[in-house]
Amino acid sequence: MAYPRDIVHCYGQLASTMAQMVVLAQARDWGALPAAQAQCAAIVDRLRAIEPTVVLGPADAAEAQRLIICIQSDQAIVNGIVKPQLERLVEKMSVLQQRKSLDKAYGKAH
């Protein structure tokens, strides 16, 4: 059985992990981001499992709301850093694929 503090605790863990992801993204530590993202996904799965079974009181609801606002803010920061990097990567991959297709069409092998 889950308790209201379990939900608040999960949101606290999620906020902490998202704050860590901000630091990782700002440091361009791309290798560490997937593990942090997996940790976030596990916490969200836990929340999905327990949240429908628990009713939060006013104080816990306010704390959860405060944490959700922090999570959303940090998520926007991470997305703002990561999304342009992914777009550049996709663009480079497209250029390489086009080059490979041209090389193949004209008999140039790599």
C-alpha cells in the first residue's frame, strides 16, 4: 500500500534526478544522460503505479505541485540543450548517408 508521502518522495527523487540531468547536459556529458533518463523513467513508472491509489492532503499536494514545477523547468532546460545537439547529429548522419549513396552510385568505395 502506498502513502501520500511515497508520492511526494517520488516527485522529490524525480526533481533531484532532473536537476542532475541539467548539470550533465550543461557539461555536455552525453554518456551519462541515458542512465539518468532511465532513472527518471523508473520513478515515473512507480508514480503511475501508486498515484491512482493515493489521495494527497493539501500540504502534500502543494509540495508535489512545487516539485512538478521544478521538474518541468529542469526538463525544459535539458530539452533546450539536448534537442539542438540531436538535430545536428541527425543532419550530419543525413549528409553522411547522402555521401555514401553518391559514392555507391558512382562506384567509389570506402
